[in-house]
Amino acid sequence: MKPREFAAHDLADPDSFLREVAEPCRPAIIRGLISGWPAVRSAEQSPRHFRDYVLQFDAGKVAEAFMGERRIAGKYYYNEDLKGFNFERQRMSFGTALDRIVATSDSAAEPSMYLGSLPTDEYLPGFSAQNVLPVLQAATPARIWLGHASNVSAHYDSLDNLACVVAGNRRFTLYSPEITSRLYMGPIDFTMAGQPVSLAASAPADDERFPLFREVRNQALVAELSAGDAIYIPKLWWHQVEALSPFNALVNYWWDAFPTPDAPSIALLLSMITIAERPPQERLAWKAFFDHYVFRSNGHPLAHLPPGQHGVLGPLQPHNYDKLRARVMQLLRKG
């Protein structure tokens, strides 16, 4: 199966992007979204042209590079016992790292390298001013990812993600949050780069350790992107990212398309403390209350009352937000 697909000219501004792409909360490909970027045009000539273009913005900052032996084929992952990793981290200047990546991109003998999640405003000031993304608000920060062919294990982000392919080709394999329980999540506090990964999605298709995943593997959405294309990945969607070319570059944007004063992930962590280890029947009771008051599957919990009597369950305007937050903080202090 494939995600929805748009052409760049279908999305003229942030409002149309929010309405057409983000609000359905489903992955979407946008073909040619950044095909006019100077960075894309330089990469079309060669990796060295791209390097020369990017290094004009280099602020000289030090970055952390992932280094993996060629035998891992760019799959940066755990060791077999999940207690360590099959790669090393090395700190070096951004310019040195990019030089090495470009110089060794055609070598089968050199270790593979990967630079990830570097804020362009810090590492490459001026880059974003020349490579503008009109479908997001101008203040949305960009991050750059560079490296050889690689395979980033299926993981999720707690923010919305717009990933733009600048050089090379990429394959995105996406899984809905609804099948999280079948993905066999790895440790949440010992990870490659911050987020837990799906052990099942990283295993061979015939791996018998993950029977529940074998039932849903074919529900994946698969997207093949070329330079100039982009993909929108809603928050909490699992995604495996394969960089398929010897040299690859990507710029992505993380933001909350529907922001609230506090992140939903805070409620998840707090619920792990307050609910996760209570008796099964009590958890079911709390689940019913969450569904009624928070997820609102059957509409607003006080729809039977006039809006003026909704109290703190009225629209989350500052006065209601302040009351609820003050109550939460009061209860936490008592705990």
C-alpha cells in the first residue's frame, strides 16, 4: 500500500498544507516540493558540488557521527543482546564529517558514516534562507541528515515530521500507531538516537519471534522518494527510513501541527506512573473515563448541558487551561 500523494502545486501555503495534508493525520507524499532548492540542484550535479554548496554556510561546529563497519550494510542497530550497539560514535567538525562522507561514498572498504538531526540554523546559518519551504511557517526549524546508504529502524516521533529528500533516493516504510502493540518495541530508555524502535520491523520477514507482527506486516505503507520529493509523517506513526544511494542528504522539519500548551507525551508518561500497574479491572475503568473525557469517541462529555455550564470542560482557553493546570500541579505536589 502507498500513502496519499500530492503535487507541489496543489499546496500553495501553510493553510492549504494544514487543511489538505496534516488534518487527516495520514502520511502523504508531496512530489517535487523542494525540486527548486539550490541544495537539490547542486546535489544533482554531484556529491562534491553539494559539499561545496553546503560548506559555504558551515559555522565550524562539532557534530556526532555514527560510524559502522561495512558488514552492517548501514543498518545502525543493537548488538544481539540489546545491551550495546553495532556502531560507534565519533565527534568531529561538520566540515570534516561531510568531507569524509563524500570522499568515501563510492568506497566498499571504508566504514559507513551518518550525520543526523543537525539544526541548520546552528550548523549552516543562511542555508534555510536560500532553501525555503513555503508550506510551513517560516519559523519552523530545519534539520539536516547526511550519509552513505543506511537503514534507520522503524521508530516514531512525538511531533509531526515533514522529510524532504535533497540528494539520493529513500524508501519510507510506515506503520499506523494502531498496531503499536504488534510491533514488539525495544527499550524506551536505551536507544540508538532517542526514540524506541520496533524490533519486529527490523527483523527478517520469516522471524518466528514476532508472530503478532507477521499478521500485520502487509499493512505497511511504502513510499519511494527521489531528490526533490517530500513526505509528511504524522506524529506517532512508525517509520523505517532507508537511504538507498551511496550519498544521501535529507532536510526535515519537526513541529506540532495542532499545538496545545503542554505536549501529549507528558500525559502518557504520567499515566505510566499512575495507571499502568493497577489491577486489570481498574485499568479498564480508567480506560473508560479517558475515552469519555479525553478521547471523546461519543462527542463532548457535557454535550447534554448548555455550553455555559461546561466549566473547565469548555474550550481550552487560557482561563480553563490555567485552572486545570493549577489543579494538576497541586495534586502532584501532594503526591
